[in-house]
Amino acid sequence: MSTNQAAVEDLIDELYDVLEKGWTLPLSGGKSFVDVDEAKQILDEIREAIPAEVRKAKAIVADRAQILSEAQREAETIVRVAEDKAKTLVNQEEIVRQAQAKANDIMAQSQAKFREMRNASNAYVDDLMRRSDDALATALAELRKTRQSIQAAQQNHQQ
């Protein structure tokens, strides 16, 4: 769990504490009165923390692009090295055939490695994005629920 996600969860816990500290008037139908300023301050802190998670997710996507680019460059370098080695071999038929087979093998291996790295990086980024999305969705749902409770409390207080 990231530090920001933990901070958001801690802030949500604080907001629950504020709601639990609220007092209830008799015959109010279970409605509570809470310190609105304290609740608003906690909500503002949550609002500040959430964009940090979004920035982190964007950085992860950028890292994915960099990993793919590096893998492509590495694959191209391996292919170039294999081709250069194949060209420098003696032009005798058997040696040339063996060199070509080895170059093809290295090329196939580098392409397989590139695909494997790309798939692993895509899976990693997808998992991180999914977890970030889940965390943000949970935080947003809790935020909306808390906001509705506060608004309901304010409306009851004004009546």
C-alpha cells in the first residue's frame, strides 16, 4: 500500500472519528451534529492526497513506456551484434550456415525476450492501475458518503 493511499485511509478514519464524536439530539431520528469545520478540513486533506495517487499512476505509465523503449533498444542492439558477428565469419558454406542459424536464434530469443518484457510490464502497469483505480474509487465512495452525511446533518441543523 502506498504512503498516499495510507494517508487517505487515515484521513477517512479521522473523518469517521469526527462523525462518531457527533452528538445526537433526542427525537432527531438518529441524526448527529458534527464539527463541520473539522470534517471539511479532513475532506480538503483527502482532496489534496488523491491527486498524488493520480500522479503516481501517471509515473507508472511513463515508466512502462521507458521499459518498453529500453527493451526495444536492447533487442535492436542484440540483433545488430548478431548480424555483425555473422558478417565477420569466414564465407565458407558451413560456417556461414552456422552463423546464420545462430543469428536467427539470437534474433528469435531477443524478440521473445522483448515480448516477455512488454507483457510483464503491461501486466505490472495494469495491476498497479487497477489497484490505484480501486483505491481511488473506494476513497471517492467514502468521500461521497461522508459528504452526504454532513449535508444531511447540516440540513437537519438548519431546520
